[in-house]
Amino acid sequence: MASTGKNQYSTTSISDFYLDVAKLPTAEDLIRNRIPQTITVAPKFQHRPDLLSYELYGNSSYWWVIVLLNRNQLQDPIRDLKAGMVLTVLSPSDAKGII
């Protein structure tokens, strides 16, 4: 479908400022001055990064910390999380310092 370019949005300026809102730390930032731990994923956490986060940090919203630390293994945070995987995590006290 062709458009004439004349609509209510044709004079709206385009901005991308909202893309800079979430500046997530890198894995290196997360482990700087901290000692990471390794865990083996239990079967009850397979495909459930939210439950793993809740078990480790007491809050299911911190799943992104686990994913950032293990981004080479968890490209898809849900489907790639499998029982038996060995993951790098932060201790609960270290995680509280960055969250």
C-alpha cells in the first residue's frame, strides 16, 4: 500500500532518547571487586530463570543478573536454562550491592 507521507505523524520528530534509559552493567562490571560463585542448575529451575533468581536473591526480578553473568550460555534466558548447567552467580550480599 503506497502512502503520500501526509498523515498526523508526518511532522512528528523522531528521537531515540528512550533507548538510553537502560544502561545495563556488563558482566565485568558485575564481578568487579566481587568473588563470583558457581552453581549447578537443579531440575526445578529448568526454563525458569525467575525461580532461580528468587531462590538466590529473594526476588524473581533479578534474573537478568544471572543472564548477564552467563550470557555466553544463556542467549535465550528461558529456553537455554537447563538442569545440570554450571552457572556463575553472585552471592546474595554482592547482588544487593548492585541492584
